[in-house]
Amino acid sequence: MPDRRPPQIHRQARGWALAAFLVLPLIGTWLLHSSQQEKQALHEEQHTQELATIYQASLQTYAKATSILFSERIKQREILTLMDAASQASGEAQIPYRARLYQLLSPTYRNLRELGIRQLHFQTANGDSFLRFHEPQKYGDNLLAIRPSIRQVLETRQPVQGFEAGRVKSGFRFVYPLLDGDRLLGAVETSIGFLAIRDAMQQLEPSREFHFVLASERTLPVLFESERWLYGESKIHPGFLVEDPQVTLPDSPAPPSPRVAALDLELAGNATVRRALGEFRAFSLSVGSSDDPWVVSFLPIDDISGRPSAYIIAYTKAPFIGVLREEFWTQFGLMLATLGALFFLFLRLLASRERLVQEQRNLIAVTETMGDGLYVLDENGRVVLVNAAALELLGLERTALIGQVGHYLFHRHGADGCGPLAECPIFRAVSNGRHFFGEERFTRTDGSSFPVEVSSTPLYQGRRIAGSVTAFRDITRRKEDESRLRQAIASAEAANDAKSQFVANMSHEIRTPMNGILGLTALTLDTELDATQRQYLELVRQSAESLMIILNDILDFSKMEAGRMHLEATPFRLRELALGTARVLSARAAEKGLEVLIDIAPEVPDGLVGDPGRLRQVLLNLIGNAIKFTEQGEVILRIARAAAGDGQCRLRLSVIDSGIGIPHDKQAAIFDAFGQADASVTRRFGGTGLGLTISREIVRLMGGELSLDSVPGEGSNFHFELELPVDRDRPEPPPLPPSENDGLWLLAIRNDRLRKLLAAGLRRLGRQVQLCAGSGELRQRLQALAGHDEAGRYAVLVAEQEWLPASFAEMPLFRGGLRPGAVVLALTPMNATIPSATRNFASRELPKPLLAEELLAAEHEVRAIARRPDKRRAWHGSTPVAAVAAPATLHILLVEDNPINQRLACALLEKQGHCVSLAQHGQEALEMLADAAFDLVLMDIQMPVLDGLETTRQWRAREAAEGRRPLPIIAMTANAMAGDREVCLAAGMDGYVAKPVSVATLNAEIERLRPTTGSVGG
């Protein structure tokens, strides 16, 4: 027989749910309504308190004003004297005193009227009216019976303030006793009507409308019979009056607005309002419709005697009441929706309960089929669930594991195997609510252990950690793979280190003989040679320099691969760097008939901060490549400003040529190491293919990206952008301003682009420029001006050197078109020699490429020299009358083991006039330094017996121990890898020169460290 209990249970649950759904809305509705009424009552009470605060603040404002009035204007000796004299007189005898008092205080009274104070009233000590400023013709009536405020002041001799009903109009009274010492002379009062109080309250709270009603039983007995027509019955309650509802008098408040009048009618039918007004209670209540809710607040006002006599009523729009009502209906709807949803969910829960049981069965089936081990622990670390894969990996039976502390059965994490459960990293992590993921070691029943990867997560019951679930897998094979991978990485790193050491050794071994080749070749070229010998030696020098370029590329590539290429941040002049870089390569360009041009936008700042050496290296490579692959036309270095920021300048640098171009499918390959467009280019043009790779890496280190735009047969444009700080410490010098003597410039230049660039720059700097494109045109222009006056001829001529007179006979033809004292600037290619006649005709020779600023500087310098008394021409290279003293001879110790380098260095130094002593290794150098005095030491690094670094360290230690003055030591080594210079300086050396030795670099380093006094050592 089937079990019927589950359906019965379900029906009972549905019945209870239906009953709850019927009862809960009623309870919820009552709670929501109670909450809404409570919030509304609090809101109304807040309005009542705010009304009391506004009323008191307004009243205190006038109380303060009347107190100041009494202190500063009334309580004066002259006023007191008048009142004293008036009190001793009677009848018509008081008239002069009354008139005098009126005369004194009339201006004050007019000011009080402007402030809303409608009455200033003096009384005598017996309570008779002495002077009403608002009705000066009325006086002499006794006020003690009808004016409690005056009676109280005269009796107590203390000020009194508050509300008081009047015979005509009621108001707020401020009464002060007039005392002369201890004698009572009378009293003075001021009063304000409800209009003034209402205006003051309106200023404090403009959003409210205020009105005033008087209690009939307090007001009617005081009024004159003749003035009762001025009062009307309040629409809210018949026991209250409204003063001057028709606004007959000028100081009466305006009648209620139509909306407030409608609210008054609604309030008149409210029993709660009638009862509360009859009890003189302060209260507020909500009125109006749901779309237009208002809060009306009633504040009782006591008179001088402390009896409630009037009400101030405030009407305020109350959108919050509407919000409360909307909130009630919204919450009511949400409650019904929630209860309906809960009822629906309850039914769904009953239906899903069986599905949950089935899903639990499915989950257990899934865990049993997992390949990874899985177990579940309770909060004490006991196993409550374990799958088949875990049992198989651990070699345990399920019955032996369930209910036991798994940590003690299979976890090993201490030196002695298993530590306490509290020290278990997995248990400690999940006990603190953290997820654990890591590697541990588990043991099998046979005692063997194996590495596992563990992931464990805490299980919660509410906020309490009730246990954890842990999955693990055997990672023995992965650990073996990782071990092999580490060995492979170590081998690769060792190979990389060996490669770096090999490159360093090869650099040293190549630079050592190259030092001899280049140095001895340079020395030989300075001797007497015939043309054939000189040609052969020049080829040797050029070949050696090409080999050094290849070697330097390989070294830079090695630095780049090792991540040891670093940048400096030093100030430099951009235009000086661009000119120097372009002129280094302009001779090679001139040999091919190419023109190298520099186009720098005028807005580009000249003083920047960066690595000028690496930037020069990139530009040299790009311009050199452009010259190499261009047969005719020109190569342009263009620098423009891409953007400017606060203290920063973003530059766009481009090298543009008119060469062979690069196909689009080959453009990416040229940036690869040892790559070029194709093999034929390598055979035709040569090179390692490293230059662009190194340049791109340098540009990336500077924060840019080297890009290429190229069309085969039309040329290429290599460009990149850099953001560099502007050098604020070295402001740019202002351009030379035009002077009155500046005249017309003539630019006779072959290259059209260069001619236009220079002309634009000169015109931007305020010069007048004309252009000439050929030598014949130049002659015609100069001859045409021969008969003109001086102002019409040229003041400056800039011309190609071959277009200028090549003989003395031609000079007069050219001078005819020039002013007396005109400046002639000859533009000379770097590989050209200028004829003597041309040299004599020209004021100055300028190498190409050049900038407009350089032309101005040369013209300025020529004119400055012409103004000297001796008129000496600087461009002739004349030696000044007082010859410059030659540098003093130095006694130099050369420490070098290579015979060729010994002979080369000695020759170079002796040629400079120095005395040289030779040491074969470091130990010999230490002995010679101890026995003789030397001015400077040139130290090789790699030497037998004792290397240069250790030699320097030992000598520096000896200097410190003996108190010697430090001897300048310069490293002269073939070690030119990254960091070699720093190693030498760290060992105690003062300078560094890399082999092959540049004579200029060596001399500059010697001059930098030249001792200022006698020799050191010995």
C-alpha cells in the first residue's frame, strides 16, 4: 500500500500558507498605518516647534530694538528732566513739556514707524497718559484699569513685554519704567502689531503663511464700543476674532490667500481643532488632499498676565505628508506582492525539495567519478565525506577514514612528519575563513609520500564556519617536469652569460689590435707621404673605422638583448645636436652629390633634457642609411613640435630621403636583427642589419616608436615622437634683433629647399631677403646694382663657394653690387677645399648643412671683428699678438702589456709633448709609483701578474695610509661593454677612455684631470 503521508503533509503546508497569507496582510496593514501616523505626528510636532522658534526669534528682534531705543534715546538726562518737571505740573502746565518731548523724539518715532513699531507712548507715575506720539492730541486718560502691562511696570519698576489686547487694536507691548535714581517718573511703551511680527516671521520662513486670531473673551471687554466693528469672527472657531479682516487700517495684515481661506473652512468642521483651540493647546495637523497636503500649526500666545489670549496660525505646504501617504500605499503594495511571492516560493519550495534530494544524489555521484581527490571536514577537522579518487590516492578504506581527523592520517608538513592540527596550514587557513591554495605532501598507508596541489574552501552555516571542502591532485609528474625545466633554464642562463662574456672578450681582443691599427695609421698620415701611400692609408683608416662601426653595433645589440641599455637625463641643445649630427655625415653625402638639410620648426624649444648621445646615435643611423640608399636628391632631418604640456615638449623627428624606397611587405623585416630589405641590398650596400634594430630599441627606451612610411622608387620617411622635459635652467638666448645698419640679404644657393628654408628663417628673424638660384643670375644681379647708391646694394651675400670669384681679377665684378663693408658668407661642403681667391673674398666660410640662426651669428661676429681697432679678420685664422702658452709637459706613467699599444700610446703622448714612462703590468706600476713622481697614470685593465683594477685599489689604499694627494688615474681599456666604465670608477679611477683610442678624447680626458700643482707620487 503506498505511503499517503507526503501528500497529506503537502496539503497541510499549503493550508497553513493560505491562512498565513490571509492574516499577514491585515497585520502588515495595521503596522504600516501605525508607522505612517507616527511619522506624520512627528512631522507635525516638528512644525509646531518650528513655529514657536520663529515666533520667539521675531519677537526677540523687536525686543532688542526697543531695548536699544530705551537705552540710547529715552533714558537720557534731558528726557528724564522733562518727565520729572511734567510730573510736578498738571493740566495745561504740562503742555510745554509735552511739546518739548514730542519735538525731541519725533525723528526717532518716524524711524520706529519705518521699522514697523507703531506706537511710542509716555505715561506719568500715576498711570495717566502723558504723550501718545501716534495720537498726540489724546492724553490725560488713566490706563491702570485697562492696561495691566502699565500697571505692572509702575508697581514693580521692572520692564514688561508681551501680548496685550488694546482698546482699538491689540499688539505686542514693550514697557519700560522711567527712573531717576530711585524716583519713579513714569513709564514708556512701544508696541508692534501682528503685521510687523508676521513680516519678521515671513523673512525667517518665506514658505509659510502666518495669521493671527484673538480670543473673544479676552479681547471684547477691553475694546471701545465704537471700535468693535473693526473685528470679525474667525472662520475656524466662533470663540476667536480676526482683527480688521477688511484691511481698513494701513498697518493691518493682508487677508488669507484663497487656498488658506479654503483650508480654514476645512478646519472649521474639524472637531479636534475646535477642542484643541478651546483648551488653548499648541498643535499641528495635516489637512488638504493627497495631491495638495498642508500642515497647519497653532501656537497659543499668553498676554502680560500669563493668560492665553490669541493664536498665531502657520500654513505650510507639506509635500512630506504626500510622500508618507505614497510610501504607505507603496509599502502596502510591496507587502502584498512580497507575501504573494513568498506564498508562491513556498509552494515552489515544496516542489523543489524532492528535486534537491535528487540533486544531492547526483552530486555524490559526480564527486565519486572525479579524477581529483576530494574530502569534506567538519569544524573539528574530522572527515565527513570522501570520494573514491581520494581513497585510491591515499590507499585508505572509507570506513577507516570517516569520522577520523584526516590531518593525522595522511598530511605531512613538519620535519618529523605530522605536526599538531592547529599548525596545519590548510586547517588554519579555512578556520580563519580564508581560501587555501598551495602545494603540500600527503602520505599513503604504505608510508610513501607524494606531492599534491591542494585547494580548500571553508563551509559556512550562517556566519559560523562549519567545516571545509578540499580537492587535491597528485603532481608528482609535474614536479619532475618543473625540475627538468629549471635545469634547462639554468643551462640557458649559463649559455647566455657565456655569450655575454664571449662578446666582452671578443670586444676586448678586437679593440686591442684595432687601437694599434687606427692609432698608427693616424700617426703615419701625419708624416711625409706620397699621394699613393696616403690614398692606401686612408683606405686602411676607413676600413678600420667601418669595422669599428660593426663592432659597436654588435656591442649595442648585446646590451639591448641583456637589458643593460640605459638612458641618461642631461641638458642639451637640440639645434646644436642636429647640426653636429648632420655635419658628421655631410661629407659622405657631398661625395655622392647629395644635400643634407635640417628643418626645425621655430616653435620647437632648443634647451631640452634627455640622452643626447643616444638620440645622436639614432639620428646618425637614420641619416647614414638615408645617404647610403639615396643616389640623387636630398636627405632631410625635420623636427616639429607635436604637442606641448606643462614643462614638457613632444617632438616629432623625421629623416626623409629620395632614395630607392622599401616595399611594403619588406618594411617590418628591416627592423629585425641582421635583417635588410633583401640579400641584394646587403651585397650592394653592406652593413650588419643591426642599426635599425638598435635605433628602434633606443627610441622605445625614450618612450617613442620608430615607424616607416615608404614608397619604392620615391623614398622613405623614418619618424618617431619623443616627449622630453624643457630645460628651465638654461633659457634660450634671444635672437639677434635687426639694427639700423642691417640691409638687404641675397641668398645664392643651389638647392631650392635649403634656399627657401634659410630665407624663411631669416625673414622670421626680421631680415629682408632676396633669392638667387644660379651663378649666372648672381653675377647679373651684382653687376646690375653697381651703379646704385649704397642703400640699394646688398649688405650680406650668402653664396655657394664655387659661385664666388675664383681669381682676384673677378672680384671687382662682384663688389659692384655690394655695400662697402658688406659681409660675404661662403657655403662650403664638408669635403671641399676653397680656392685662395675665394677665401680672400669671403668674410667667413660656413660648412653645410646650416640653420638661419647660424647665418645671423656669423654675420654678427664678422661685423663685431670689423669694429675692432686692429680690424683683424677672424676667418684668416690669425694668431693673436700675445701667443697662448702651450700646456705644461706632464710626466705620465703608461701601464700597458700589449707591445703595439705601448708603442702607439707613447707616440701619441710624446707627440703632445709629454714625458712617458712604461710599466708592463700592475705590480711593476706599483713599484714605479713608489719610487718616482708622476703627474698622471694611463691604466690598462686586463694585464698579467696584477690587473688594472686591483692595481688601482692597492695604490688608493697606500695613498690613504700614507696621506698622499690622490694621483689622477685614467682607464685606457678595450673593455667597452655596458657597466665597464662604472666598474673602473668604482675601483678608484678618475677617468675612462675606450680603445681604439681617439686622440681628441684622450687629450680631453688628460686636460680634464691635469694636476694644478707639481707631480704626485714617489
